[in-house]
Amino acid sequence: MSSIFTKIVKGEIPAYKVAEDDRFYAFLDINPIQPGHTLVIPKKEVDYIFDLPQEEAGALFIFAQQVAKAVKKVVPCKRIGVAVIGLEVPHAHIHLLPLNSERDIDFSRPRCVIAPQEFTKLAQEISNAFHS
């Protein structure tokens, strides 16, 4: 059975896409810790990130770096934090989180509520920054 992320890649479930190439896909987390919380995934469905072939794992992190730079251009923050947890969805993924303090990467924090039109605007701004 396909993961929810595979369904997003296939267009079966909507997402706030910020970047895509032939192997990877990045989109805003719909339950973000804070605005700009982005997920970066391989299009190929692999459960555990460390099961990706070495070249693909490296390429995923290079793609994530490019996405992180775009997020930082758009979301005011000191840095973009990276987390690889992978327990909530059986599909390898990287969390990119705008950081102003270490607390900003605490996954036990309450999630923020963002209106759909704000998600759309933020996704478009990050996408524009990614492509510039």
C-alpha cells in the first residue's frame, strides 16, 4: 500500500508543494511546528532514510539544502534546522524547520494553525525563492 507521501507525489492527495525534480519532492508540513516547516522526500518509496542507496541519500540531502536556502530567504529565522525522525510516516523524509532558538525544533510543542490561503502564499514564495 502506498504511503501518504507517495499519494502526494502522485497527485492523489493535495499538498503545498515548494519544490520538485525528477527524484525528490518538497512540501509544507500541514501540521507545522511553525510556519515554513517543510518536508523533503524521495519520490521513490523507501521506509527508512538509511536504506536509501548511498548516491540517492546524498542527492536527497543536496536537494534538501537547496530547499532550506529557499525557506530561509522567505521565513525570518536565524537558521534552518534539520530533523530525520521517520516514525510517523513509513516513507523516508527530512524535516526542515526555521529556527530562532533550540526550542523551535521541539516536536512535542503544540502545532501552529495556519489558514489555507497562508499555506498557499508561503508555498508559492518558497517555490519562487527555490527557482531564483
